[in-house]
Amino acid sequence: MNFSNIIGNEEIKIFLDNLIKTNNVVHSYMFIGPDGIGKVLFAKEFAKMILCQDSNKACNHCSSCIKFNSDNHPDFMIINSEDGKSIKINQIRFLQERISEKPIVSSKKVYIINNSDLMTVEAQNCLLKTLEEPPEYAIIILVLSNENKCLSTIKSRCTKIAFQKLRNSDLTQYANENNLEINSSLLSASDGSISKLLNLQNNLEAYKQLDNIINAFSKDNIVDIWNNADILYKSKDNINTLLEYLNTVFLERLKSTKESKYIQSIKIIENTKNKLSSNANYDMCIDNLLLQIWEDFNENYNRG
Ligand SMILES: [Zn+2]
């Protein structure tokens, strides 16, 4: 089957495959779902199937598939934000100029607008004209995570396809196939997203040190905890990511043990995040964070 190179969202694979087989592809789609789960990969594979000249869709052998695979297909385009912040009206006008020219290689043309929730209102209104009266050969796929940022007039013109977070088994499979490190903390912190999993891999040493700090809370005295927490004191620029990771690990332990000290720890971390965002003294915030969590761990530990 097609999409075999993409992990997860199996129902959508079957659905899109079926649209092609039954010749039911319409002019505009919205692929909606969390970031980092492969929506653009799905959109590209779908485009390749639509454009393929062979009856075995996305055959990888016809001139359309060959051009597609070499990023050189005249009937296909992906629009991305140029500054990472917005997609502007001139980009949509450019799309409209191109889409008005008849296809060259295939019988259709496919345009993907990635992160289309970044389109300005002007850009959306401009795109609306094309969605209302698309050329008969044109297919537009809007890929996005936040549909609230899209005008209702845009939404009503598109067939919506909702993607789900990846399952832990999917992420584990991906990690194993790509020789990435994986364990229960990393799975929780990835939250069903391959891009989050990949980001975590860049900082594995830091997360291991955080695991060590967490494990030390119920064994070591507070002075040793402070002395072995360099990773927190030296990560001012990255502290929110590290605190998020601590939160995820505590939440996971709360779920498996139901011990209340983990609730307290999560509250303490949230408090610290607030203090840091209001520019409190950095080292003192970390001192307090560790002390308070340590107190909670040892109070409950002694009572237990
Ligand atoms: Zn082909």
C-alpha cells in the first residue's frame, strides 16, 4: 500500500488511498493535527499519488513520480512561510499565477500550503477566490495545527482531515528503525510527536542528568542535590524545556504510583516557571525549586 513509509494515522492512509482508487479527490483539503506527526509527509505522498500517470498510483517509475521524487515537478508546489511568522498575500498571488497555467506533466496540479494557519487575513481572503472557483485540474491542501486561525469561509470550502498524535508504539517503532534512544520518560516527553522526539535526542545528556537528580531526591541530602544540579544552574536559556521534562517525568510517576508528592512537585515546577518569567533571581529560583521538591520527597518518605 502507499504511505507505507509513513508512521501512524493508519485510518487516514486507507481513507486517502480510497479517494484515489475511487476517483473521488476534491479540490481542497485541510490536514489538521498537532505538529511533528507527519502531516506534510502525508500531503506530499497524497500529491504524488494524484499526479502519478500510472494506474498503480505513486508508482515511482513514471515521469511524474521521477520528477516528484527529485523535487522537480512543474505541477506541484509547497508554499512555506518565508519568515517563520506569516504567509503573506504576495505568496498567495504567486500561487494563483502558477495555478492558472495548465498542468504540464500530469493531468492535475497540486499545491500544499504548509502551516497555513500562518496566512494573514489578506492572504486568506485572496486564497478564498481560488477555493471558490478552482481550475478544474487544481487541488489545494492546507496543512495546519490551529484551525481557529482560519476564516470560516476558508474552512467551509475544504474537506477536513483530522490527524491524531502518534501512539507510543509508533514512536518506539520509529526510534528503533532510526537508532534513536527511547525509554518511558522520553516517550512521555515526546507527547506523540516525532519532531519532539528528535529534539529530545539533541539533549539526551541533559535529560539523563535530570533523571539522576530526580532519583537523588529521596536518597541524598539537600547540599548534595544542589551540588549535583549543574545542569539546571547552567541552562538559563533552555530552562523551560528542562522544567517541562521534569514535569512530564513527575506526571508519569504520579500516574503509575499515585503518590501525592508528585502532585506537589508539579506545582512547585509551575511556580518556578512563573517566577522565572517575572525575572526573579535565577540561581535562587533553582535553589528553592530543588529544596522544596526535596522537602516534599523526604517528608512523605519519612511518614511512609
Ligand atoms: Zn507514477
